[in-house]
Amino acid sequence: MTHTAARVERVFWVACPVILFVVMFGHMTAIVFNALALMALGVAAAAWSPERPSLWRWPLALPIAGWAGWSLASVAWSMYPMISLHAWCDEVLYPLVSFWGFWLFGTQLRRPEPVVAVNWIACLAVAVISALNWGHLQPPTANTFPMHFYNRVGHTSTLAVFAMALFAGFLLRPRWRVIGASGIVLCLFIGLATLNRFFWPAAAAALLVALFPLYRRRLPLALLVVAVVGAAGVGTLELSSRLRSAALPPAAQQPHDLAIEGHQVYVPGSLSAIGDTVSADTRPKLWAFYIREAERHAWVGVGFGKPLPGIVYRSEMPASLLAVEPQALTHAHNLFINTWLQTGFVGVVLQTVLLLCLALRFWRLRAVKPWLCAAGVALVAGMIAKNSTDDFMWQTTMLAFWAFAGLLLGCAEQARAPGAASSGTARGQSTAARSEQRREAPTAELGE
């Protein structure tokens, strides 16, 4: 049984690189599900293997059981149970099984950089598609090659934030530093091409956390990094807003005022596009409507599934809100408000606990693998920041988040394991012995 389980677990070497590549694209459903089937097979083999710890000792077992169990239970009171069950599989079951699969895979890896480079290649392909179709990435997009495989701009910009954390954790090492830095630049270019304005705050949050090991003991460098990332974030947000509105930049001497709930806030002319964007944003009205409706099922929600609240509260949606925001019925444009609408306060608490436990699990490894630890926390921070004004956490985006988290955690815990230290010591002793032999027999070595 032990040897059989070990052989079956080899499917991770196929499934994980495939998922790392295809999650960056759209219209890859068949490939994704084939890889997920292999992933499930490997996870099942590991769960039954006597060489692996029991399932309840796997990372985040209890928080995952709590969140998965409650969200599945909400199917029972959902008005559309089949929609809820399908959404639960896409957003809970597949991603969390993949989290464990990538964690198991990460614990086996000795050189994770070539595997992560698969995602770098995918980001390069997305960047090329973005460059070739600059200005034409907003929906509706042409159904031609290679645009057919370009995911929607919101999802693509979210995936770029996740990939930056992955590259910072694995590829900012001496031999891979150029690849890692170029990968981050590719992700920034991908985000710029999407014209997604909220990509930049999320990217800034992810980079500030991910680069923490670089500046944690250098206060001047830390202040410089914060200032540069902050200024770059504001500048690129302004540029993205201007490109999105396709408006000519106003004169710097003519400042625009920002109107929030009827109150005027001064905004410099150089940031006029940000002011116009915030003033015209319909999200506060959308949040107010959905929060008011969520109070009707405050504790248990209306059932799991992102489209459910829009379907259930369709008749309650004011026509004036639909007039200014045609996408108002899709979802509440906030991760936690959506969770509250679907699964109630209980679901929000369980989801929050799960994310906090994930961040704390990484934090506990800060002394062993500081870069992987920082990247894991950055992944969580970037995800929350990106989904505070929208909710892209479904299907391949949710899959990518938990897959990347599992890979980072598995590699970090593999480095902490006693076996890793002992094998490293053994390799060091073997290398020292071979060096000693070469010094003692130089003539024989030359003769060879």
C-alpha cells in the first residue's frame, strides 16, 4: 500500500505544473478538470498513505472543514440548490482539494523554481496577448486566437496580483533573480493593460508585504520602498483611470473636486482622473442596497453561490440603481458582503477564520523561510485588497489562489522538516568528504 500510494502521488508532477499554467487563461475548462481529476487522485492516495500524517493533521484541516461544511449546508436552504451546489464545487471543493494537493507537492520539491517558472511562461504569454491587443481587452472581446484564451480583465488583473506574490517568494533568489524581477514586471504590465483601476492598490499591498524580508532591518530602505511603491501605485492608478475614461489629461492648474455624499474634497489637477472615478463610482450605492437586503437573512444567508443574491433580490433592486450600474444584479462587488449575503454572519466568520489561519500558518514560518512566509501573507493581503471593491474569487481565480498558497506553504514546511535539515547536512558532509578525497589524491584525479 505504501509503494502504491507513493506511485499514485506522482500524478502531482503532471497536475500541478499544468494548473500553474492554465489558470492564467480562459477557455481552459477541459484541461483544468483533467488536471483536477489527477490532483484528487493524488490527494486521496496521500490521505490513505501510512507515510503521511492523518488527514486531521493536514494544514488548516479544521478551518477548511468548518467553512466547507457550512457553505455546503447552505445548499439545503437555498432557493436554487443546484446553482448553489455547482458554485460550492467551483469555489470551495476544487480549490481546497488543490490547496492540499499543492501542499503535498511542495513538501516533495527540492528545487521549486523550475516548477514556478511554468507560471512565469504563462504570464509572458498573457503579457504578449495584452500587448498585441492593447486597448481592446475590455469586453466584448474578439473571439479570435489568441484572444479566445484571454480571461476577462478583472480576473486577469487578480491573477497577476497572485503571480507577483508567487514570483517574490520563489524567484527573487540569486540564480533566479532576473526571472523573478522580470516576472513581477510582466504582472505589472498585465495589470496596466487591463485598465483595472483597483489592480494598483492590491499590487502595492502585495509587493509591500512580499518584499518585507528585503527591507525589514533597513529602516531607510523600508521608507524608500514604501514611498516608491506608494507613489507608483497612485501614479499608475491615475494613468489607468485616464486610459479607461479615454479622456485627455486636464491642465495641472485646474484642480477637480471630489464629491463624496455631497461633500467636496479637494483633489489636485494631476490626480483629476482618480477624483472623477471615485465621484462617479456606483459601488457605495450598490453596497448600501445589498447590506440592507442582507439584514433580512443576516445569520444564514440565501444560499451559497455568487449569482444567488442578484436572483433573489432582483425584484427589490431600484430601477435608478440599475440605470447607473447595469451589472448591479451580478453580485455586491465585495468579497465579504457577498459571503454575508450567501452564508450569513456565520459564513463570514468561518471564511475570515480560514483566511486568518492561513496567514498565521505562514507567519509561523518566518524564521525558516522568510521569503516564502512574506509571499504567503502577501498573497492573502493582495487577494483581500483586490476583492474589496469587487469579487473575482470564483472558478480558476479561486483555484489559483489556493493552489499558490498550497505550493508556498508546502515548500516552506518542507524546509522546516527535520528530514530536510538532516538531508542537507548529509549532502554537506558528502560534499566535504569528496573534496577531501580530491585534495588527498590530486594525481589520480588528473589521471582520470
